Amino acid sequence: MNRSLLVTGLLLAAVLALAIWLWTPDRPMERLEARYADGPEDFVELAGTRIHLRDSGPRDAPAVILLHGFGASLHTWEPWAEALADEFRVIRFDLPGGGLSGPDATGDYSDARSLQILTALMTQLGLARASLVGNSMGGRIAWRFAAEHPERVARLVLISPDGFASPGFEYGVAPKVPGWLGAMRYILPRSALRANLKVAYADPQTLTTEAVTRYHDLLRAPGNRQALLDRMSQVVLVPPEPLLRRIEAPVLLLWGELDGMIPVANAQDYLAALPDARLVSFDDLGHVPHEEAPARALVPVRDFLRAGD
């Protein structure tokens, strides 16, 4: 056999073996639901798409809606939901393309579509008014809803919220999603995911194996990886200040000073634009204080929500 052909064949075999080793197929939705859903009652149709929802606490108590960040799911809130459900009606759901909701039936992942889904949720649950709590992307959705529908938001908690321009994210321009990211549809090693998740934590030791497994499993729900790529490409930021000034609800900003994703310095931009806001920061926490130190981070949030109307 020609030596060059032999070398080429060996290289191709090595590449094929590596691809097979790294290949990360979707997980069957029925298996994911059996593990991560409480039951069929968790699923509702909102604005024409299927949504994974949990609704706990007294139905006549003040309502609090929890909005997760990019790539996360309603499970990120479970410690807070359990703690708050003694005195609040606590509602959390997987945004389309995340968790068990699966891709949006419309293929639309814009902020306008997220606001439509949140409006449909409140209408279907009979909520004229609720407090909103949002982290990162969920924070941006929360404050945009509060700006568009000020009469429907009692109080607003923004945990390291997204929304101001940053490198690669300009106002009025859809971001350029690197082509290589498309490989995540087929290849998603746990080790690579863990490395990306660790950036959100000031102390990586608090990122448990259980949490990594959950993130990894739910990202592998059918269609979720493509939906995340679609959401990334469809996000178009708008200058926040005019919208923030329209918010009537009192606002609590919660931030980890060691946030490696959205710097705590952004809090000053929010404080300058919001009519009624205050900041609570933690000098030893990162981007997801509700996951990293749920009990401690909840203390100011509970006090703030209790002061509602």
C-alpha cells in the first residue's frame, strides 16, 4: 500500500474515532421529563407554544414570577421557590429553547416574543399584577416587561441583568454568532460545559456535579441547542435608558461583585436611569448568587418582596 495513502487512512480513522467519541446526541424528551418534570401538569400551551411551568404556594398570595438566564432552566430557582412558597405564589417556567419547554413553535426568540409569552402566562393564570425576578437574560426580559406594562409589575428584582451594550453586543445590531459554535449541535462534552459554567461562579467548588449534569441533560433536549443558537442570533439590544425611566415599580438590583459575565459596574448605569432603585451586592459571589449562595442571597430579596403592596 502507498505510504501516503496509509497515513491518510490512519488520519481519517483517527478523526472519525474522535468525532464518535465527542458526539453528543440529543436525549429523548420522555426520559428528560421523567427525570426533571414533576408530572404532565407541569406543561401548558402559551401563545402557541409548549411551556414547562411550575406554580407553587398559596394561590391567593402575592405572585412572584422567576425568569432564568441564558442556557438555564426553571430548576435554577428551586431553592428560592421552596423558601418563598410559604408566603408567596411562586411561578417559574422554562423559556422556549431552554429546559423542558423545547423550541418555540414560531422559531422567534426575540425579546418581543418573550414579552408575549410572559403576558400570556399572566393572563392564563389570572394575574393582573405580579412581582418579577430575573437573572441575566431573564433580568432583561423582566425590566423590558416592566417598562412596557408598568401597571402589571408590583416589584422588580434584577440579578446581574443583561441589557447594556458590551463588546460584541451593540445596540440595534444582531450579534454575529461565530460559525464554530454551530458544532455544539453535535458535540457538547461535559468538561467543556463545566468550564463554561464555572465562569458564572466566584467559587467554582459550589458548582455541583448534579448541577452540571442537569445543565448538560437539558441542553440535550431535542432542538434546544439549535434554539439557543437562534436566540443568540436574534437578540437585538436597544438603548436601555428610555425604557428604564418608564418603570414605575420599585427595583432591587442584586449583584455579585466577582461577576465574570456582567460586571457589577453596570449597576451604576441602572441606578442612574431607574426612578426607584437600590443595589445590594455581595463581595464574594458571581453571576448567579441564587445558585451559588441561595439562602444568603435570598435574604434581601425576601425583605424587598415583603414590602410590596
